[in-house]
Amino acid sequence: MTKQEIIAYLKGEDEKGLFARSSALRKEIFGTKIYIRGLIELSNICHCDCLYCGIRASNKSVERYSLDLEPIRAAAKWCTENGWYSVVVQSGELTNSAFTNKITEVVKIIKEESDNKIAITLSCGEQTPEVYKEWREAGADRYLLRIESSNQELFRKIHPSEISFTKRETALNTLPPLGYQTGTGVMIGLPGQTIEDLAGDLLYLSQPQFAMCGMGPYIEHSDTPLSQIPSLYTKEERVKLTLRMIALLRILRPKNNIASSTALGTLSPEARIFAMEIGANVIMPNITPKQLRGNYSLYEGKISDLDLDCFIRSGFRF
Ligand code: 5AD
């Protein structure tokens, strides 16, 4: 597919035809199966000050937490007992050794508690090759690190100067050779982001080194500087764009793992189910201890409960 064709589809041309094609591929490759990954939000302590993110370092109104190892052990036990053999450990980003060692411990505990049955995806930000190697050797299987936007100019505008596109790409390139199944993703509807940018994002996400993708609508958080700048798209338009992005990526990369994101479910629970029909195959229900979920507030209204039955009622199985 050419960039021009992608742009036309993103603008809504022949949406029916697009969804028919992506749904057929989804069915052919995954049938009615949905891959579940239990999401553990390990800590909201973050040294990054990303201009869009509610848990940015300079947001003083967030109550910070970091899970102890015991709740992690309990979550791994629960997953094993319930046959959820895949978890994602996501965290605010730190690079000190207390943090990196803790992640190593967390990985070991999950493997131990599940008799090596649980596959682990880490989503703990930019780290050195040595740290990625240590986590991989401890047992981590996959790594998610979003590029956020493939437009370097836009990337620069939404991040503080110490976070650079080049460093992000360097980190991303380190992962596949270490044996990680690697995923990336973008936000959809960022202030200043155009359809051309989103088409560029799709070409970026469809590079062969990426086997997974998590992408979802950008949602304002009032404690962030970016929320002061309006997006070019309403929330409804961001939902539509997200669905088209997922359908297009399914066509560009038929076998990739593509998530139907929490951000999409936050703006529209129905769209989160529909995303499964037209291309997505992964869902990440939150399994963080309930009393802490409200503090991982990346954006406003972020949902933390997911009714899995609604997928079954729509004809899917886990
Ligand atoms: N809206 C939507 N997604 C966001 N993220 C962070 N802040 C927001 C926001 N305001 C996403 C980023 C990050 C992931 C963990 O959450 O893409 O990589």
C-alpha cells in the first residue's frame, strides 16, 4: 500500500471495504481468539517529564507508589490459576540500579511462581543495552517501547529536550538482537499531528523488526502542558482514526500482535470491541491491586476495569 492510499483510507475513503479486508485477515490468522495479557502497573514514579503524560515527573498532584514484590507474586499466582499465561509489567521510567534490579526480581518471581509458564512483556522505558540484557536473561520475553510519533519534529515538541528521537530509536534497535519480541506504538490525535503524520506512523510501525503494536487515541490530562494545546481532532474523530489505523496495520502486517488499547476503551467501550473485529488480537486487562489503580493516571478518565464477557458475547474466545 502506498502512503497516498493509506492517507485516503485514514480520511475515511471506502471504510467499509477497508474493514472488510482487515476483518477477513484477522479471522484468517487468529480466528475468534483474543490473546489476554494481564497488565501490572508496577510503579508511577517516573523521571521523565513528557508533556502529554499525567504521571510526568513534575506533576505534584499524583500520589506516587511502587508495588512490593508480594502483590506481584500474588498476581502471578492468580494468573497461573486462571490460565492467563501472559503478563505485561509496565512502569514509570527510572534508570537507577534499585529500579533495574527490582525489575529483574519481578521477572524472576513471575517465572518462578508460574513454573516458567507465564510469558513476560516489559514496558519500562529506555534503558541501556546491559539492562535490557539483564532483564532478558532473567526471563523477559517481549518488550514494548512506544515511539509515540514517528514525526521527529512532533516527537521533539511533545517531549522534554533530554528525551530524543534518536535515543528512542537506538533503544528500540537494541531489543530484537537480544531476542525480545519487540513492539512499539504511537498516540493518535496529538496536538499538531496530521493525517500525513499518521500515515508515516503506519509505515514506521510496519517495519519488520516490530512484531507487536500498542496504539491508541491521545487523551488530554489537565495537569499537563500539552492539554493546553487543542488537538486537530475531536475525541470521536480520534476513535475513528484509531480504528482505521488498526485495520490498516493488520493489512500491512497480517501476523503482528496488535492491542485494542485502554485509551480506546476509555473513549469508547464499544470501539474497543469493534477494534477486535477489524484487526486487533490482544487485550490487556489491568490486574494491578485495585486500591492503586487510580494513581496510574496517564490521562483523564482512564478506565481500569474491563468486562471480558462483552468480548465473549461478541463471539470471541480467550
Ligand atoms: N493519552 C494517551 N496515551 C498516553 N500515554 C501517555 N500519556 C497519554 C495520554 N495523555 C501513553 C503513551 C505511553 C503509554 C504508556 O501511555 O503512549 O507510551
